[in-house]
Amino acid sequence: MNALPQILKSGSSVPLEEIAPSFIRSLSPYVGGKPIEEVAREFGLDPERIIKLASNENPLGFPESARQAILKEMSDLIRYPDGNGFQLKSALSQRYGVPQEWITLGSGSNDILELVAQVFLQKDPGQTSSAIYSEYGFIIYELVSQARGARLIRTQARAGYGHDLDAMAAAIAPDTKVIFVANPNNPTGTYETPDKIEAFLNKVPSRVIVLLDEAYNEYLEPELRYDSTEWVRRYPNLVVTHTFSKAFGLAGLRVGFSIAQPAVTDLLNRVRQPFNVTSPAMVAATAVLNDQDYLSRSYALNRAGLAQLNTAFEKLGLEYVPSFGNFVLVKVGADSGAGAVNLELLKRGIIVRPVAGYGLPEWLRISVGTAEENNMLIRALTEVLTA
Ligand SMILES: Cc1ncc(COP(=O)(O)O)c(C=O)c1O
């Protein structure tokens, strides 16, 4: 790598990178799913014929209710948004049965993960803080914690790639401030039962924040759902995050939220940027929150797509992790890893997500698409694996 430019100070030069703390310098940036345009350029393909099953987006298309709400909002876009998000918070407040003072809005739920890290992993001079997350847990937990200079405690996954909640509780140290739990988890698609989560919450001391990330909650079958808001009422150290990026279909607009008791919510709102969620994002979210038809269709399309992918993987003799989200982790590589299969899929205009960064070099994470997109993926994968 080339040496970074130097700044001159009182005659001596300081390499710019040394201004940043070591924990920032050692951060590896988040690698997202490849954009369609990039793959089109790289492989000389027609962007119209590329399918992206790499970022767990909603294949159903943008909700019409949200589109109408945004169009109505257009003429007001010269104004800043309502920094308190009154309309969206009142809709959420009704939906989840909590006062508005329990809700924090974020530019995606990712924003809330950062706010939690910023508030609780900030250390006073001379102190340390640590954060706990699971092996194969959503990678942003590690990133936001490291960005605060926290000590990272990664617990081993349980058999079947899920969170080992007992191990996570046992790993709590005197300086632990935050534990991140995703249910279902990305990229494994694993799910922990509510009785296990409640037993875990009972073990965590109230001085430690538990962040329960429910980004994929709407994809759970009705009999697997649970009332985490009820837990928020009972556990003042619990923050539950939700997103509009998945089942609600608004990933590009960036809107998510958390529910937590007012003491924690107040802290999050102190560090939140005043206008962190745009007005089109808020009106769209308000509209789609009550768009039961879109939500039901998202759910049904995902159930059918999961079944379609699982059946195909079984036919191909591929190991996969049964998923509770809108994506599946499937093992396609042997010793050489999944890189070659991924490359062949890209050449055929299909973008999926390699997960070597998660310590899963032989696996790919494939988002559920429309029936047609899933078929294209299955055809290409069959061709590549049987070549
Ligand atoms: C488990 C989990 N949490 C949070 C997020 C963040 O999503 P967003 O910032 O779009 O709300 C994602 C996105 O993929 C995720 O998989």
C-alpha cells in the first residue's frame, strides 16, 4: 500500500493514519452485496438480465402504498424532516402498544446498532468496555463495537450455527456493557426459541444492555413469534431493534427503529443526529406499516421461495442451514472454498453473498427471490456444480 500523505506540524511530519486510534486502523470495512451495475461492468453483462440475491432485500417490488405516500410528500422536500418523527412514532406506538418515548428512529436499524455502541461502549478515561456477540453473528455487531475501541468477546456458536445463549451469558465480564443477539440471525438464518431468550435475559445483570435484533422477525411462522415488547416492559436493559428494509421492502430508504424503556431511549436520542431519518422514508414507513396486504404477500412469497430453494439444495445433495429468515446459507465448496462457484454464478449474472468473512469460506448465503429468480439461481447452480 502507498504511504499516506503526511501532515506537517511544527516542522515535524506525522503520518495521517497515526492520528486515528489503532482500533480504527485495524477495522476491516463492511463488504456488502455487489451492486448490479458493478457486476454488469465487470463481466460485460446486460444489467437487465442480472439478478441480485445478495442483500436479503424484498423481491416483491416496492410497495405501492409507500410510493403513493412519497409522491404526496415530494413538495415538502425543501423542508427538514420532523426530527422527532411524530407521525411514524405514533403509528409504531399504536402497533406495538408502547408510548412514543420508548421508540428511537434510525437510518436503518444499523443506525440504532451504532447508537447503542456509541452510548454504551464509550468508555470513561482509564476504563475498558467489552461487547459480546456470537460466532457467525451479524458482522455489524463486531464492527460497531470495534469502532468504539471495545474489547470484543465472540462466543462459540452452538451446534447448528446458532447463538449459544448460555455461553454468551457465561462470557459476561465486569466491563461488559452490551450483548448483541440476532433472532433470526444473519447469515445463518438460525432461530432461538422464546423460552431460551427469556432464560438468557434472566441471567444477564441489569447493568448490561441486551440488544435483540429482530430484522427478520416478520418472516417467522406465526407459531414461532413471541412478544418481545412484553420483555422490554420487564427488562429495563433490553433494546429491541426492527427494520423496514426486509419484509416491509424499504431497504433503499433506510429506516429502522428500536423499542426500549425511556431511560435507555433518552440516551440513544441524545447522540442521534437530529434529522437521521428522511421525510420520504418516514412517510413510506408509516404507510407500509399498515399495509397488511404487502406484508402478507412478502411472507407468503418468502415461504414458497424457501421451500423451493431447500428442495433444490436437497436434490443437489448440498448441506444447508434451515432458515427462519429470507435467505439460506448453503455449502457449495469443498477445501477450495465457495469462491469458484461464486465466480461462475457471477459470470451467469447471478449475485449471491460469499461469507468467508464470517469464517464460512465454503458457504454462500442466498437471498430468497421471486419464483423465477430462484429458478434461475437453481438452474445456474446445477450447471456449475455438475460441470
Ligand atoms: C440481522 C440484521 N440486523 C440489522 C440489519 C440492518 O438492516 P438495516 O440497516 O437495513 O435496517 C441487517 C441487514 O442485513 C441484518 O441482517
